[in-house]
Amino acid sequence: MTLTGRPAIRFGAGPDRLNIIPGSRIRGALDFSFGGNDRVDIQWNDEVSSLWNFTGFDTGAGDTISVDTPYPTVQTNSGVAILNPTGIASAATALADLTGRLHRTVHHQMMRPSRKNGGRHRTQLPIQVASTAAMIPVNPESSSWDLWVQGFGGRSQRDDERDTLGYDLLSWGVIGGGTLSPSSNVQLGLFGGIAGSETTVEKNAHTLYNLTGFVEMFSQIGIEHWFLQSSLAGGITNTDSKRLVLSNHAIGGSQRARAEHESGFISTRITGGGHVPEIGHGFSLRPSISVGYATEWIPDYQESGSSADLMVDDRIVQIINGRVERPRYSHSTMTPFAMRSEVAGLVEHKSETRMLP
């Protein structure tokens, strides 16, 4: 039905019933003003968010609405909003991608030879134990800052799964900072930078743009051919969200719900591994295993640009993951050739959505 400027469907004086099935396109409000005991059944599994506007709906007059959908639903006397949460849930993937790339970039940087210690690997620094002191002595030649800057980025993709749409995640960033060697086998680092990402949900259902500023502290200790690393990162992300909403209230049949908000994250990771100096053909081996945790707090925000004006409550995203890595390094270029395996993962979401009257 394509009526605009007046109700698309007006219920009569007697009890009426309307079935809205997947694929329905109605242009105009559903008018319950006449009569009573009217009923609307919405069966909706379309993968794009939708909004159905009503006028004159009155539960006191016996009007009822039934919604059958696998997606979150918000209902008021003025309408029903059905939300496909794929874009909102992708915040966990974006957080895992960002924190993972930060820690891996710093980790591989620490695996390269330092200009401050004669070209040796940071994990190859010999331990100098003083017989008259419990502290590890300072190495004067390595007690200056080693500065560096590096870019990172990539693409990840998730396919459709049941009622969840697939999406693409493109990310990029620049990180720079310095490392300090207060002793012969200890490294400390302080880094910072910016990162960006774009998440595009299939069917143009949702697009999110993230811009993040971050800092990271890093420490490493080496004992012969073994090392232990720890890092702590934090930052603030600005998110610009654009969500497609099919609506019988819009003249063109759809609207763009927009929102902009900021969030903060903290991430920590512990990595342990070893160094096998020679494996032949000019390569050395750096096997490692790491465990990381990240959490992001996203405050509540209100959308604009659609008839629903959805308010999304604050929520917390938490990630725990593990990683096994077996990179080889070329002695001539010190380029890592990595074999990686994700060994564990946990994502937790706590959120609530409501439609403003």
C-alpha cells in the first residue's frame, strides 16, 4: 500500500484483524481510532530494522498487538520498533580488533633488534648479576630512549549466521613511542596513537565509523632465551552510527537513524615466550602465548532522524581471549612470518533499547 498524507489502514467499527508478514511495505499510519477490539499480528524476520507507527491505539478499548520476531522489540501506544542488533553487537568485534592489533604491533616491535644494544634482540640481552646488590645493574649503553613509529591495519569479515547479518570491518592506525632499557634485561615502553575503523553491515543495514585515541604502557623482562611481556592500553573512541530503518511513517518507506557518542576502553595483556636463535636458512623462531582482557563502556545515547528516536542505554562490552603465535624472523630483514592461532574467546554484552514517546 502506498497511501501517504493519510492513514494507510483504518480499522472499522467492528473488531478487525491485520496480519503483517515479512516483506510487507505499508506507507502511512495504522489508524485504530474507530471502534475497538482490533488486533495486529506482526510476523517479522526481515533482516533490516523496521518501525510501525499507529494512531488511536487504545488497550482500554481492547486493541492488541502481537509481535513474532527473533529480534529485540520496543513497543509503545504509538508504534512498534524492531531492531536488528548486528551493528550494535559489532562493537565487540571492533574492540577485539583494535586491542589485538595494538598489542601485537608493540609485541613484534619489541622482538626486533634494538639500535641501543648492538643490534641484538631485546630478549637476547644477557643478565648481569652483581654479587653485592640485589638489583639488576643499569647498562649505561642501553639506558636511552629508542624511538619508533609504525602503521597497522587490516580487514575482517563475518558471514551471515541464522538471523544475524554479515558485516565487514576495515581498520587502520598509527602508533609511535619509545622504549627505555633501565637494565640489561628489562625494557619499558610508552606508546600512543590514533586508530580508525569502519563497520559495514550487509544490505546497508548499519554503518559505524570509529575514531580512537589511545595510549599504551609496556614492560618486558628477558632471562636468557625467555621473555615475559605485560601491557596496559586505554583510550577514547568517537562513534558515528547510521542505521537503516524501514518505516510506514516515511514517505520513501525508509529512514536513517543517526547517533554519535563516545566510549572508553581499557585493555591488558600478558605474553610469555622464548627465542630459538637459529633454525636454519637465516631464520630464528619466537614462539609465544598470550592472554588478554578488554572492556569498553558505552554510555547511553539517543538516535535522531527516525520516527522512533530510539534511546539505547549504556552497556559494557567485555572480551577475554588467548593467542598462540609462532613467528619466524629473517636475520637479514627482521621481518616476521607469523603462524597464529586463536585459542579462546568470550564476548559479553549488556544493553537495553527503548523507544521515546
